[in-house]
Amino acid sequence: MQANKGRDTRPELAVRRAVHALGLRYRVSFRPIPTFRRTADLVFTRAKVAVFVDGCFWHGCPEHHTVSATHARFWADKITRNRERARETNAILQEAGWIVMRFWEHQDPTLAARAVAVQMTSLHRDATAAATESYRSTSPPHRPPRPPERDPHG
Ligand SMILES: [Zn+2]
């Protein structure tokens, strides 16, 4: 199988199909912030949710990234840069009020889609709750602390 990088990779298509099957509609390979030259794989513009499907090799997945014997340094540097770039993208989007979700390409697309759906549902609930709250009182809205989203790996 040929390595296929860039847009429309198979894992990305699988996630797109699974999210679509849950009735959610999104933009594909779209810039969440028009002036910021980074595209997310799935973008929910109204909810401000950006979804990325990260390649196991290109982003150094702890389970599937294998260290190349030749040009090891070159690849290590490249993957480090990719990861830094991803962190920077996350930070800038979050700063602008976006929710960023990242999945590994090896993750089950159905589970990834379900996580996106849960996020969209909770956003909807938060928005409703926040609206009710601000209209009811002047005290800051109470938000229960959330557990970390990431599954412990390995
Ligand atoms: Zn992987």
C-alpha cells in the first residue's frame, strides 16, 4: 500500500463517513480561521469545533511510529516539527474560542465520530445553560470540573 499523505487519506475519509452517518454536517479541509493558514480535516463552523486526523507516522504515534534507521535524525526533526506545528495550531484555535479534537489515524472511526457527536451535544447543552444562567443571575456560571479527555494509553 502506498503512503498517502495530504488530504483525503483513507483514515480521514473513514472518520468523515462515520461522522456524516451520525447526521452531523461539516466542512472538509477547511480553515477554521480564514487568515490563519491551517486547515482542519472536519470543521463545524457554527459550533467552532475543529477535528484533525493525525497520521501515525507523520505525528509520531506512540504505537505505530517506527524509527527509521536511515536518516533517523532527519525524520525525528520532521516529526518534532509536525508536532510543534500541531500544538501551535491547537493553541491559536483555542485562543480564538475553538474546540480542537485530534484523533490518530489508527483510532476506530466510529468511536472518533461518537466522540465528536458527544462534544457537539455537550456544547449545545453548555450554550443553553450559559444563556439561562446569564439571564437569571449576575454571578459567574458554575462549571463542574471536567476530567481529562484523553484516554490513558498503553
Ligand atoms: Zn497509530
